[in-house]
Amino acid sequence: VVAVLLAALHRGETVTVKPPLEVQLAGLSEAKLRRVILALAADQPGLVEVVEKEINWLTTMPAGETSGVAPAAPLIAVDLAAIRREMRKDFDRINSVGGGDYSRHYWDYDEAGQFSPDDVLEPHRTLALRLLDAGDAVAATDVICAMIDEWGEGTDGLDEWIIEGNEDVLSEAAQELDTLLAEALLSQDLSEEQRDWWLERISDWEDLSQFEIAASALEQWWDYPPLAAAMEGNFGERGAWEGEAPHYADELALVRLHVLERQGRRQEYIHLAEAEGQTSLYLNMLARVGQVERAVAEARLYLTQPDEVLALARVLVEQEEVRAALDVADHGLGVGEPWRGRELARWTVQQAQKVGENALALRAAQVAFLGAFALEDY
């Protein structure tokens, strides 16, 4: 890296800045693209299987699959090949050092064999979420599928002792990919035929995970009767489910709520959050749509954790409802274990002082101090 920087500094005229791969490929004819692919496959035989898999998926894809909700022109640059390369490098590194912390030529044996999936997935997960926020759910899905493919290949190639030492985090990462895929698919306008195609594709990944969340999202879609009724405000004790809710019901509910919020469907969001027992999110959205009195009243009845109270109080401040925020915060100072309320208490001290609520500020300061006995809270 240093050598490259020095070369750029002293011989800048010799440095060539290449355009992104997508731009380089855009001007190639079909014949030239075929030559590029064949040359790469001859040089790297492992690519043949990848290309065959992509061809199989593309040729079996229902018509209109790529229409989705992608914008006319890409808003955020996506290089799927780069994502695959980076993930392969990360898994090669994990296999070579066995996870854990290896620095200055010594091992931290307490962490040997352990690794964080975030080190591999985080930058690509962030890109997928940025694409979803930008309205390009098709590109986000492509990114997520590349992540799933490489995660499956990478974990298959890990030494057995590394896998055994990371079973829990590997399972959690697979579920996170499942959740992310469900959100990307639910963000698109897929036909029934397209949803069936995706269910078949998901079955190709069953060795990695069951992908229960994405499968349920595709099977129920948005017209599953109990779900459709719940979003209209008609639900009972089972919420958005006809029978007993599965173990992943909360995760699927959060996925649906993310999509509804992104699409501006706030009333449906409120109904579904209430139906699925996502009380904190339900109250926060009530505050955002202007139902402040109702949000405060129900917060006093149902919120039992200081962090939930703080989340609502912050939303109320964003809505310029400072008095209501302090009312909620005052209630929150008396809920949950004392050590959990320190952040809420500190926040309340600052907000109360701004509007001259000195008695509330003093009470909050006492709660903050008793929660941690820290000098800065004295």
C-alpha cells in the first residue's frame, strides 16, 4: 500500500484510474462477452460451476422477474464479483489463522477458532440495506443471493474444528441472511409464478439453512387472510396467524414492518405492529403520525423497559413534543431494574434542564447515579 501511494505521489502521470467493471462490460458485444467468460473459465476452472448455476437460474426465471421495483438507472454501484472475491478472501483468512485473535506473533488461545460473521457479512449487508432504502430491491436481492452463495461455500470449506467452535454464530448468521432475503423479496411486486420460482431457488440452499422466514414470506405474501385482516386492524389473540405462531414469528413481523415503513404504509404498520405484539414499535409509530396522547397513555400502561421508554421519548422530541417526551421519561424512571435505566436517566437530565424542569432533572440524576454509582453521575 505504501509503495502504491509513493508511486502515485511521485509519478502520478503514470497512474491509470480504471472505470468500474460494469462500465467496462457495458460496451462489449455478445461475442466479446462470451470470449471474456470462456477465457476466465479456462483460467479458473472453479468458475465453470458458478457460471452453470447462474445460467440455470436465469433460464428458469419466470418472465418479468427482473421488473421488480428497481429504478430505471442504478442509484448505487453494485459489483457482485467483488462481493464474492471479498468473502472468499475473508474465509481464506479465517481458515489460515483459525479465527481468534492473532497479532504481534502470538495467539489469544481463549479465542482460537472463534470468528465474528460480521467481519465477513457486514459491508455487504450494509450495501443491501442501502439498496433497499434507495428503492432498488432487485439489486439488493442480487447482493443477498451472492452473500448466501459465498457464505455457504465459505462455511463448507472451514476446518471442522472451526465449525464446531462457532456453531451458534454460524446458525445466527444463516438466520440473518434468511431475514435479509425475506425483506428484499417482500419489497418487490412478485407474481405467484415468480414466488414459486424463488421457493425452488431457496430449496437449493437447504444445506446452509431452511430459510423458513423467506419461505413463509413467499408462501403467505401480503394476501394471507389473517395477515391482510391484521393490517386492517382486525385481529385476535393469534395476531397475524391462523394457528399457533412459529418460532420465527417476531423476525418475520419485523421484516414486514420494515417494508411497510419504507413504503409509507403507516396505518397498516400500526395495525400489524399491535397485532404482532411489537409494542414499542407500535407506540413509536403512533407518535410519528401525531397520535401523541394515545402513545403516551398506552406507554404508561404497556412499556416495562427503560430502553423502550427512551426510544419513544426520543421520537416525541423529534416531533417537537418535548413535554410529552418528559412525561413518558418520568414514567420510565420507575420501570425495570435500576441499572437498565441509566441511559434514560442521563437523557432525561439533559432534556429536563433545557426546559427548566429541575425537579425531574434531579430525580433523573439520582436514578442515573444509583444505576451505576459512577462519579460522572454524581
